Amino acid sequence: NIIESMITIVNTEIKNLPPKCQRIFILSKKEGLTNIEISEHLYVSIKTVETQITKAFGILREKLGKKYEMIMFLIFGSEIKGLANDTLPHLWDFCKDAEIF
């Protein structure tokens, strides 16, 4: 199925993020930790957490291109700057079941 293939590609690119960026991104998006919780857990500033999450989304957008923006929206919701904030269903549970990372 094409959605599963796209999710696999997104997963691969997440695994290719720089280590610190990847760790913070996964703690935020997979583990569901808040920026404050990540900051306390990793002994870094909240600003560092915010910067690394923004960096991760930027790298993913750059690597994956426009055709993956919709699947990223479906996976991560309206947190991706530059994407429309509409009422598309959030498919995070599907992505967790598909073990995208």
C-alpha cells in the first residue's frame, strides 16, 4: 500500500537525522514527552529542544520533498510549519501500529 511505503520512507529519514536531533524528535513525537520533560530528561534547555524539533521537521521536509508533506501532516499533525491547519484526521495511532520509528 502506498501509505505504508511512504511511512517507511519517512521512518528511514527519521533514522537518518543527526543523533541529538533524532533523539529529541523521537522523545517528542513517539514517546509523547513535552518539551519541558525532554529538557529535564536530557539536561538541555527548552530552547534546545524546540530548536532540535524544528530542525528535524526542516530536514525531513528537505529530504522528503513536497509529495511527502501530506503524509507528514497526517503523522505529526499541524505542528509542521507551512502546512495547512485543517480538519484532516490525525493518523498517529495508525503510524504507531505500523511502527514507523
